[in-house]
Amino acid sequence: MRSFPVRCLILCLALGMAAPAPAQQSEYAVKLAFLFNFGLFAKPTARSEAAGSTHYDICLYGENPFGPSLHRLEERSIDNRPIRVRQTVVVEELAGCAIAFFANAESPAARLAIASLEGRSTITVSQSDAFEGLGTIFNLVLVERKVAFEVNLKMARRNGIGISSSLLQLARAVL
């Protein structure tokens, strides 16, 4: 019998992957659910900068494609810490983020920001058709109008992030 958190993950992600995302709003609602679940099922393997914070910081680098619904995450918590959402275009402000999301990960500025997080215990997430070589751990994609995700295990290991086997089983691709 699977544990309750694992069953919840499977249900949440299965619903997200099964739900068509024809409208931008519903696509990004599903992507928000993925961000939250990445925080639940991907963890630093050693003490990280973010672990010492009283908040669980989810940071957006660059634009906010989620709109006002992004702040609904602040009603939740991960690891008994309330989620705090931060948006920035300043690389140094990504320090201490538990999760960093890059809407336009292929831009030169985002590539520099992603590179600055290499080796830190930050869960990095992109949305790109060219995932390999970006340097993020997770990538959100649309496949036949459904949101799916890909995992770069090499980057996860390099950043000291352990990923639940239950989460890996749901990935579209594992590099």
C-alpha cells in the first residue's frame, strides 16, 4: 500500500497530466501544481541555504506567466515552512531560493542565472522545448495539450537534490 503523500502526488500529477491545457490560464494552473509538488518530492540531500530560512522561497526569474494565481501558493507550506513567492531579475536575489523557476530559460540572462545556481541545493525549473543543456533539474512541457515534465538527474545530483522515485516514475523523460 502506498503512503498517503505518494498517493496524493500521483493523483495531483495524474490529474495535471490528464487535463488538457487549452487555455493559458489552465496550463499555468497545472504548472503551479507541479512547482508545489516538486517542492514536496525533491529535497536537498544536505543542508542548504534555503533550509535555514523560516520560509520556503519559490522564486521566479524574469516574467511571471502565472499571473495573480501565483500567490495562491503562499496559502500553502512545504516542510512546515510557509511558502513565500519572490520575483526577480537580479541573479544575487536567487540565493536562498528553494525553487527557482525560469519562464524564459533560453535567454542569455536566464542562462547566467541558472549557471549561478549550479552546485547549490536549489530546485531549478524551466519551460522549454530545448531542455537538454539548459542546466535545470526539471522542465515543464506541453505534450498534446497536456502538461508534462522532464528530469535531468545529472543536474539534480550536481545540485545535491534527491528526487523521489515516485516522482521519477511520472516523468515524461529522465536524462
